[in-house]
Amino acid sequence: MSDNYLCDRCGACCRQYLIDVYEVDLLREPRVGQRMRPLKEPGLDGEIGYLDGVSGGGCPFLDAEHGCSIHPTRPSVCVVYAVGSARCQEARAAADLPPLEPLDTPPA
């Protein structure tokens, strides 16, 4: 879906949700473990903790320009928030932002 949309770096996806963390995320990006809140028991689908994107101004890895400072090694669940996806559009709506419009595509 992101091929048809351009991220405007609103940061809504990083401020509207708790971000599930799995063990594989810690292997890929150890700094996540330093900033996550651990769960007392693993979640039903294996999550071991979360990053709080709701309070305190958003995900702790959200930079000053509303970009992800660990984008190449971001948690797996962040991939769900692909630019223009349903979750992206839901986060924008919750932040009172207009939906992203698809990029113009040249006629075939």
C-alpha cells in the first residue's frame, strides 16, 4: 500500500497506540529493550512488552521531525502502520488529521 502513498511524517502512528514488542524486536534493535515496559507474562500472541506511544508525547524513538529514529530496525508491529494503510488512516483520524490521499499515478 505504501507504494501509492507518501508519508508526510505526521507522527500520528507513533502517538496513538501502544507498540507491542516481541523477542525478535530486541534481537534486531536492543535499544527497544531499554525503553519498553515489560509485561508480567507474555501476551497471547507472544509479545513481551510494549513501547508507550500514547502518553509522554509518543513513542520514545519518535524524533523531533516526527520520524522514526530506528526505522530500519523498528519493532515488527510498526510495519502494520504502512503509509496509507487502514491503521495509518485510523491514527490520522484520531489525531484530527485528514486522510492521506493516494499519489497520482500516470495513465497506463
